[in-house]
Amino acid sequence: MPDTGRTNVNSLEPYWMPFTANRQFKSAPRMVVSAKDMHYVTDDGRKLLDGASGMWCVNAGHCRDRIVVAVQNEVATLDYAPPFQWAHPKAFELASRLTAILPGNLDHVFFGNSGSEAVDTAIKIALAYHRQNGEASRTRLIGRERGYHGVGIGGTSVGGISNNRKQFGTLLAGIDHLPHTHNLAENAYSRGQPEWGAHLADDLERLVALHDASTIAAVIVEPVAGSTGVLIPPKGYLDRLREICTRHGILLIFDEVITGFGRVADAFASEFFGVQPDMITMAKGLTNGTVPMSAIAVSSEIFKTFMEGPAGIELFHGYTYSAHPLACAAALATLDVYAEEGLFARTGEMAPIFEDAVHSLKGQRHVIDLRNIGLVGAVELEPRDSAPGARAFDVYLECFERGLMVRQTGDIIALCPPLIVSEAQIDELITTLGDAIRATE
């Protein structure tokens, strides 16, 4: 059989793909074989404009030379170093570099390998912190409806996307959820933060009254809920969560796996919104998606509490690949690219252009909402009767055929191009998406 350059579909069956309709995909595969800067290349040689930063993670664009060389050099120098009772210099260098750009007193960093691990780590730190503080009764965790915090047992439990939960039974006990903030009747077509909805944070007071503050360890939310379809916090909402948590001695965790590293025009969304959490989880853009890595930043108070405990191991937790040398090398080179190219500030410069482009789709058939902040946006489509999600999935497939990669969740198309995106590429992204919507019933 001649080599056509296309993937042999007979070889697809052994791989059980994550978060994928396996039967649909394997009947019509969408394969990418290389990438550079703003584009992927498919197995049949077509270029795809990356409107999704891979999967919210390739903030500086693909295959950046500085990052590639750093990883190549590291794998030839130090392929692995044990993280328990041993270390290597780049781990300390990276922690220092991160604390220099983290907001407030988040001045200590623990390393993991994925956003899911970061969330489960943050949860364990919260529980252990209260126990160390003599408040072992604080074991309850509060998440939010439509929240996504990875796929670990802890993150799934505090998460609030129903399809991610319902296959797995009751999950962890002692979990409750705040209401989500999405309200089309009040906030449709908002530019930036919606005006309505700050009062929804007050539901935390109801949960405190129901469970008693002495039982609640932490509240975890995404500053901008990404995976559920880009839900942007109403003005004042995050401030009120912070006030209530402080009043009742509850830790506030911001899951910034998506919003970290320039997505909303500052290094972290907490800085952009002016709200200081007690912990931040990060991953994705930390290494520009090059090598799996995550980190959990904790306040000086949390770290000090552990260091004042008995001598010996302060936290019985960690991973074989914590602060892996290749990941550290990738992250350090990624931070260099962000700094040298001013990419966080560039997000702020491009955000108004991106906002106008996204909202130019208002009035197109099936479009019922448009929303944006920084370089992240969403187009919400009217669901088909008895087939929720089908219309957006068809648009997603049509975008692929027209040379554009986007994200799809339910009937929402999510947009999050790399921070190096040009004005012309924003125009191409929105024009192609608009054409795909018009071509879809």
C-alpha cells in the first residue's frame, strides 16, 4: 500500500482516548503531526490556526526555540533527580522565579505534574494546615457548580460539572457547592466582567450557617471558570468570597491552571482582579505545555505553620516526578520567553482587539451569548431540541475542516489563542468561526 501520509486507522483501536467520543473520533480522526508558533499541521499537510492554545496551555506559541533547546540540553545533562530528600538546583531557581511574580505573600511553592495533582495537593495542604493549627474539625470543602478542578478524586469531588461526576458515584464526603455565576437573562453579551451577580458569593454565608465555620477547611474556585465554557466573575464577586472566607477562618484557593501566566493580562488572575487567595494552583502555561508540570503556591502563614511543627518531614506528600529536571528547564525557559517578549502586557494590549472581534459575532444565527476577558472568550450557541451540545460540536468539526482549532464544551465554543496572536490572526480566527457557524444548521 502506498504511503499517503495519513494515519492508518487500523492502528487506532488500542488507545483509549481521554474526554473523547472514541468511536466518533476513530471513524474520522483529527491528527496533528507538528506545530510551530500559531499553527498545527495535520497528517494530510494542512495548517490549523490554533485558537485554543493547544488546550489552554501553549501561551507562548508552539515549539519555541528557547524552550526546545533548554529541554534538549537538560535531558542530556540530568535526566532525573529524586525529589524526596534530594534535589537539584533548577527546582530552587524555579520556585524563586515563581514567587517573584506571584501576588502578595504567596512565597512558597510545591511542585506536582498536572493541574489535577495541584488541586488534590492544595486540598491536602488545607486539611493538614487546619489540623496543624489545632482545628482538625475543619474537613469540609466548598467548590462551585460548573467548576472544573481536574480529574483526581479530590478535584472531581469539589468540581461541579455533572458529566465529570455522575459516572463515579458519591465521590468524597463532606463536600458542598456554591451556585455558579452564569445568568444569560442578566449578563448576556457582557464585555469583560458582568455587572450582575456579586451577591451570589453570599451563598457562602448560607453554607457557613448550615455546616458551621468550624467544619469548613477551604473554598476553591477558578477566578474565570474555563473548561465549563468561560464563565467570568461578576464585578465584586471574588472580593466578597475573600471577605467571607477571612471572616470565618476559611482558606481561599484559586485554581489558576487556566488563568495563570498571562491569560488575563497579569501573571495571575488574582492580581488582575485584585483579590489575594491563600493558595494558587497552576500548571498548563507554566511550561508552555512542553513538559507536564504543576505548582501550588501557598502563603507564608501556611508554610510557617508547617515549619513550626515537630522536627522531621513536615508534609507527608509528594510525587516521584515533583520538580522533574526537564520540567524545571522547560518552565525556566518559558518564564524567560514571557518576560523577554512582554507577553503578559501584550495580552492587555490585544484584549480590546480580541473583545471587539468576539462581539462582532453578535446577531449571527444560533448565537445567544458572547463573553470575554483578556485573551479568552466564548461563543454560546442555542442548543438543538433534545440534542444539547450537538450544534457546537458540529461547529467544532466545521472549524477543523476550515483550518481552525477551537475548544468545545456543551453548546459553547471557547477561544484562547496563544498570547503571541496577531491582530490579523484574531480576524482570521473570528472570520473562520463565523463562517463555520453559518455553515452549521
